[in-house]
Amino acid sequence: MDMHRPVYKNEEIALVTRTLIVSRFPAFENRILEAFRQSSLFRELCEDYQRVFVCLSEMSLQGDAAHSNDEEYLERLKYELEQEMFHYFKLYKKINH
């Protein structure tokens, strides 16, 4: 078994999640990959972000004004998750430099 290769419950979901996060924050790609590889908490944070991102995307496609309160809540949650990710980006900058 390759000790440098991370083990995930579902590698396909992990790849999709990691790809989304890198596409949303391309300037932090190396830090994202390192944090994703080393931290299960960061992976969970990314999975939460992906779920919120998908929900918001689906709401946007539906264009239903009845979901405005839900959409507002999800936008705030997305912002908070992004702030938490930036915390990891800073942490992994310090570790890697």
C-alpha cells in the first residue's frame, strides 16, 4: 500500500470535491491539495461546501422566489465555510514555506 496516497471512503466523491474546491480557489491549489491530503477535517469542510454549492446551484436553476430565505441562509453558510477554508489555506502556507 502506498503510504503517500491518501485513503478516502469514496475516492470518486473525494476527487469531485477536491476538483470543485480547486476550481473555486485556483490561487490556493497547492495548499488545497496538501490540506486535502493531510486533514480529514478539511476534507469534511470541503464536502460541506460542495453540498451547499450544489444546493445553491439547483435553487438558481429553479429560479423559485419561494426559496429566498433558504437561499440567503445557504449563501451565509457558504461564506462561513469559505472563511474556514481560508484559515486552512493560511495554515498550510506556514507549514509548506
